[in-house]
Amino acid sequence: MRQLGIAVATVLLSGSVLLAQLKVDVALINVVATVTDSQGRYVPGLTAEDFIVQEDGQTQTIAHLTQSDELPVSVGVTLDTSGSMERKIATATGAVERFIRTVHQDDDIFLVTFSDRPVLSQDFTSDRDRLSSALRRVRIGGGTALYEALDFSLTKIKQGEHDKKAIILITDGEDTSSYITFDQAALAVRESELLVYCLGISPSNTGVLTEGIPVPSPMPPTGPAGGPVGIPGGRGGTGTGGRYPGGRGGSGGTIGIPLPGGGSLPFPIPVPGRRPYTFQQRRPTPTSGGPMNPDSVDMMVLNSFADASGGKAWLLSGNWTEGRGNQVEKILDEIASELRNQYSIGYYPTHPLQDGKWHRIDIRPKNPRYHVRSRKEYFGK
């Protein structure tokens, strides 16, 4: 009888260990989704029955679904303070100050300013007066370390106390002084699984506020060894990574992603066994292939960041500093509203989470009149 009891206890213990191992190996995948109707209005009150979730083409069972409503958010405001922002900074900082005073009182927010290098001008705080003081201390001058500032902010935002996190990037120029490339910044966005909203300010004297066309970020084709086609085993190219504490590791080669009208954007292909990179002591070449213009916004870059994250990008063009500064406020108001009208959708994948592979996520509404915007992939790490 005693032996039977020992055997039963052993089975129960083994079962507990197995269940614990399964919980470790198969973790919940959470995706933030924005749902709008044909008029661009946010759609409330949806349930799990209203969505189809697929991973790598396989339909998944939704384990939980919640709507943001009044849940607090951790937000990083990343503001361009390069020399070209001199005539625009007062309007930009004024709009940001209004934004931080209208969002949820429990939101914790940090401010990063960047010219030649990113600077943490104000650490996470819910004290709006401290944030306002930091905005008033902003100084203008220098180049545009856009990629570096975004990478810095993506690392910093992970320290936020709330589960939901977002970056708001405001810039008026192309990158001119980062020690990392577009590829590295794009990989940082993809791996972060965080929302990125981008506002590009154009110096053009014509045009209106527009929303850019998102740049697709499809999964790269893979060969027999799990690496990209044309790169044996996926281990070509140079290493990439992160400069800051807790930064990202390296990646393999790159592939070209076709763009409408010709040309392509290079996207990095991560592979197992990555190593931290060392900085390339040179200025990056422009993504679009033409000469760099520090006073012109490359919306291909901003759209690729936003689209990969499930966020959104805007181009504010025209003589926006003369009586049109409220357009920046309208964009920030829209971001604030969107953060309160999103869904968190979770499911358990059928594979171990830490499998060292990219996985494609597709979330669709069953109602054809609705549109869903969300991140499209995650890396099993």
C-alpha cells in the first residue's frame, strides 16, 4: 500500500513538473489591435467571436480579449531638437505639453530629445509639471540621430510600470548622425513588440496633413536550414544589436522588400546565435537611395517603423507654423484616443515560445466593414 502511495505521489509530482514546464515553454502571446469602421471610427464592444487570429497560417484559439478603456499606459515621447526644428519647436513642445495634460492621469511618461545624440530629458514620471519643465528646457542645434533615438527609446520604454507601452516619435528630418543603420532600427522595432507612432513634419510650403501608405513587412523567405533564401543557413551579413543597456543582439543578412513604384527597403534577418554588434563609425546611407536632406522627412522610414509595430504615421506638410500648429495637437489627440480604444488579444501558440524563429500573426475581423491594425510578427526568444 505504501508503494502504491509513493507511485501515485510520483505520478502527481511528475505531472506538476510537466505542467510547470509547459507554462514556461508555451507563453501567452499578446497583441494590441486597433479596430476601425469604414469611416475611421473606433469600434467598441467586440468579443473574441468577432475576430479570426492566425499564426503562420494556422487558426488560433483566443484565450483572452480585453478593451483598453481607462487602463494606464507607459509612453515615451521622442522629440527631434536638431537645428532644422528651430522655427517649429515652440509649436511642437506646446502640442506635446497639451497632450501630456490631457491623457490619463496615471500614465507614466518619459521625454527623450535628440539631435546629434539622444538625451533622456525627463525620466518616467506622472508629474506633468516636471514634464512641462523639461519641455521648456529644450535646446535646438545639431544633426538628426533619428535611428539612435528610436533604439534608445525602445530600450527605455521597457522600464515602464504599465503593461501597455507606446513610443511617439516627432521629427522633421532624415537621419544624419546615428551610429546605427536603418536596418538596425527597424529590427529593434520588430523585436520590441511595442507600438510606435510617428509624426513627420515637412518643410514644404504646399500640401496638407496626410497619412502615409504603410510599408509592408512580410516574413522573409527561408531555405532548408531555416535561413533566408540566398544566404546559406541565414548567417550572412553583418552583426547588429543595441548600444544601450539591455539592447538587442545581432542579426544575419538582409533582404530587399519591394516598394510600390520600384526599389526596395532592406530588412534584417535575425538568426539564432546572434552576437552584440560594435558600432559602425560612419553615417548611414539614406534608405531611399537618394541624397540625404536633413530638412526633408523620409516617410518610407517612418511608415515602416509604424507599420511593423501596429502603430501609425502621419506627414504634416505645408506652412504648418503659421496658424496651423493645432494640426499637431489633433494628431496627438488622435493618438491619445486610440490608446484608449484598442483591444488586447491573447492566445497560446502550439510551439515553445523560445524557438528562435519569426512567426507571422494575422488578425482579421469577421465583419468585412471593419479594419484591424496590429503588429504582424514576433520572434520566439
